[in-house]
Amino acid sequence: MRVTLHPERDIEEAAEFYERQGSAVLAARFIFAFKNLTALLGQQPEIGSPRSAGRRGLCMNVFPYTVIYRASADEIKILVVKHDRKRPGYGAPRR
């Protein structure tokens, strides 16, 4: 199943933060964890918790981020990658 990433800036901002506040290794670990999560979604699209408007959410294990996505028959579209402490409606308008 194809996985598309709508908000590339979400991932870039998070990786830049981890590189700035931690190290390049920490930023690379974040990207690696995100790629593992997207691979898992490609295999098991229904694994995330149901949310409103046909969306689902899956928390990253090590990092405090949640991936909000929409699954169809042939595609997983990642809509939002949000830090768990950001305001609750962050990224809600994204389709």
C-alpha cells in the first residue's frame, strides 16, 4: 500500500528541533522511527485509533508525536504529524 506524506514540513520541523536541541543522531533516530511507523501503517492501516471525519491516529513510541492519517483502499495519506503538547486542533483543516 502506498503511503503519502502531506505535511513534509511537520517532519522537517521536528527533525530540525531534535538536531538543534539534541544532536544529528537524535534527529536521525526520529526520522528512522517515523519511517518504521509509516511502514507499519502500510501493512496494517487500521492499527490507529479512530478519530473524527474518517481519520485515524497512531502515537510514536519513543517520541511524543502522533501521526494523523486517512486510509483508503490503496493509499495511506498522512495528514498531520503533531507534537502531543501542541493545541488539540493542530492540523485539523488538512485534508
